[in-house]
Amino acid sequence: MPLIIMFRLGSEKEAAASGATFIWVNSLVGVIARTQIGAFDPQFILPLAGAVMLGGFAGSYMGAVRFNAKTIQQVMGGIILIAILFLIKGIL
């Protein structure tokens, strides 16, 4: 998603939306795979799915209505820095 911003292919909000879509599709594929191998435990996963949906709707609202593009850019920058730190920690 940072590439969307770096190459000016979209705004911060569009990058956040594409990231959310990617995460949603990736999670759905994971649930389908777990279901196919018989490792899907509804009592464990469904409450988590509810929390994810609630957080997703809240985040979508905040990004679309509440915060301006500069705030979203700063938050995404912080998230990217944290991801870089985790990558460096994993490599070393």
C-alpha cells in the first residue's frame, strides 16, 4: 500500500482502502482453507470475526469522515515504521 502513495497512484485514503480489501480477501481465503482441512472452530473464530468487522467499520468511518488525509498519512507512516522494525528484528 505504501507503493500506491509513493508512486502517486492514489491518495492515502485509497491506499488504506486497498490495504483493507487485501487483508479482508486474505483472511477470507484463510478461513476457507481452515474449513477445507477441518480446522475451523466457530466458537473461537466467530467472536474474533465480529471484533474484526466492528473495528473495520469503525476504521472505515474514521478514515472516510472523521480524519483528514494528513492524519491518515501520519498514522500509515507510523504503521510502516513499526513494520520495518519488525522486519529488521526478524532478519537479525
